[in-house]
Amino acid sequence: MKHVEGSGSILKSRLARGMFLLVAFGAVSICGAAVPGFTIDTEIPAGNAIVNSIEGDTVSIRQDLRDTKGEWFYWAFRVKGAAGRTVRFDFRKPDGTTLDIVGVRGPVVSTDGGKTFSYPLDGKATTCGFTYTFAPDENETLFYECHPYVRADWDAFVARHAADAAKGVFAVETLCRSRAGAEVPRVRAGCLSGDPKHRFMFTARHHCSETTASWVFEGIVDAFLADDDLGAWLRANVELMGVPFVDYDGVQAGDQGKNRKPHDHNRDYSEFIYPETKALTEWIGEHAQGRLDAFIDLHCPWIRGGYNEFVYATRKDPKITPPTAQEDRFSEILEKVQSGALRYKAANDLPFGKAWNKGVNFAQGWPSVVWACHNVKEPKVCRAMEFPFANANGAVVTPEKCRAFGRDIALALRALLYYTSNRVEFRAHNVADVETVDEKSGKTIPAAKFPKEMKID
């Protein structure tokens, strides 16, 4: 790391792309005691910040937009040497204009080097800043706009499933090499031997700063490998195909990703200027012969307000999507079988033509779901789903809750396949009392936890 020294209060040095060090030098008087200066840097996983200034214990800071057109909200930085101090962090443009880029529950904070994170300022932060008191022995603190998720997190997840890989039900492969030359992972799970009856495709991080999607992705894969009825059925009948990081380089660098110039990864399904998007579509064509039962792209919305605090699906133009009744059925099933703390409501889905979900939003190029609607053969579900960063219908968003919702998605897809294959009506009085009704006989068939007899013929 390049070191900078000097007299006065502030020095700033650009270390590398998106890497900044800002040091408050000299002695600062706090309650009559001389306290050494503290540093702010972005030498952390997916670090992103530019410090405008430090005046006393007030920091003016902003996100590093890099190649994003317009404003976006992702930031992440580390503070060292501030033990015992109370510091105000204000998010501002260089001209002093405030930036409303602090999430609903304030920053996600770690005091143990990134091992654990929490929302210590929930209810105390504003939309454009927060005040944080460092404990007397708190010498290094990480501040993130959202729960981070980078390649190291994925590698840890893969390591936890080493036994499943040995059993032949979990495989991590290379999708392609990124623009920076890194190996971009792809994953398969479930029925990997022979020809599976069904295939599901899941993608995440088309917009690299949308981290919550990765925890949901983990939960979906976990469902395929779980030692329960659902996991056993999925491994016997379904192959999961997945790409955990579509914008791989952006994830690692801590980019915004959204509205990247000339267009971002999720507007690249017309031109294919990024290696990942081209390789993803080729994989579907070559490995799955273009046929998938479900294509679901996992995203996160803006950081607060309205739809941004719901779990919801963005519905595409009904002229190109799977039959509307089928998509509606999946939404209905997901709402009723979900059992985790993050609650989905079908009524919160964003119809095509409403708010930002309009054809003009795709002027730069097709997103992945539009490409899939045009090119995947007879999908039953083809949609993007949005997962909030901090607040989901009142629930605090955590990695554990996101993983649980991932399992709910896998469960709902299993149910959809069963009902559509057997022409069975679905109904549920509550999430613990699920039953099916045979349309021909009228006989009620208990289906709680989806027992083994509930299989695809």
C-alpha cells in the first residue's frame, strides 16, 4: 500500500482503481485528551468510497460511481484507529449536495474483520448519513451499504458442500473467463447423471452490487442438496444450472454495475459484449438444448420506499412470456408455501407497463429474462425477482432469511411441476396446512412437506 505523510489535517492518495486512503493527521482533542488520527480506506472486499473531506469528527464521503451513468448507491469502506471516538459520516457530492444513499436500516457493520455483520444503527441513521460511536477497543470497523458477498463467500459455500460434490450431486465448473481474465464459476446441482426430467436456471449479480440475491441463490442450491424430502426429490428429477456472478469482475472490484457504460450486463442480451452473457446463453443451448422449465434471474431493487421494500417479481410483456395463468399459479404457490421470515405477496408483483417496468427501460438492449422468453423452449416460469437490501415487508433482511427464501422458491417450483403435470388444484389454508384436490375425483390429498408420493410421473 502506498503511504502518505504530511502536516495539516487531511491528505488523500489514490491507491488504485476505487482504492482510497484518507488520513486525519496530527492530534485531535476529544474531551481534553489527545487522540491520534484515524484512517478511512477501501482495501476491503468490494470496497467502494471516495472521501471528500474530514473536519474534526465529521467525514464527508460519497460512493465511487466509476463507469456508471447517473447516480447509484453502493459504497463500502473501512475505518481504522477511531477507537473511543464518535464520528459523523455525511454522504455528499463534491459540491456539498446531499446523497440519499443510506439504506433503510443504516449501514451494515462488522467489527470482527468481516466475519459477522449487523445493523447497529437501525432506526438511527438518516437517508444521507449516520453517526457511529466506536468502542474503546474498536480499532477496525467495516461499513457496507448492504451485506457483502464476493468470491470468497462463494468459495466458503462450495467448501461446505464438498461431500455433495463427492457424491456427484454438486459440481462447480468454469463458465468462461471474464474481461479481466478471471475464471467465472457456474454450478450444477441435483440430478447430474443421465437425463433429468426437468432443468431450472438461476442467475444472480447481473448488477454486481445487488448482493442480497447471492444469499437467495445459496438457499436455492442448498435446497437441492438438503437431506429432506424436497432435496431427495430435486436430486432425483431436476438439474439446477446456475451462474452466481454474471458481472464477476464488478463483484470483486466493488463496482456499482447498474447502468454501466455503454450498457450493463443485464442489457447485454442483444449485443453480447460481455463474455459472461454470451457464455451463459451458449451453455443453455448446448447443455440444456435450449429447454428449461424455469429461468429466474435474481436481483435487488433500489434501497428504500415502495416496491423497494417488497419481495416481488417483475412481469414481462405477456406477448412473449409463458402463459400468464402459469406464471400466476407459480406466484400463488410461492405465496402459500413460503415458510421463512421474508414474506412474498403475489399482489406486490410489478406488472409490465407499470412504474419502471416498461419497454423503454430495455432500449439499451434485452435483459436476460426477455432473451429467455424469446429463446428458451416452453418455460413454465420466466421472470426476474427482486429482493430488498434491508427491509422486506417489515422483516429485517439477513443472509439466513434470504437462504430460507431460496428454499421456498425451490419448494414452489416443485409444487408447480406437480400441479401442472397432474392437473391438480392447489389450495392452502395456511403455510402449515397445505393440501391438494384431485380435479377428477375431488379427493383431498394431504401434501404438507410434499411427501414422496407427490412425484412427477
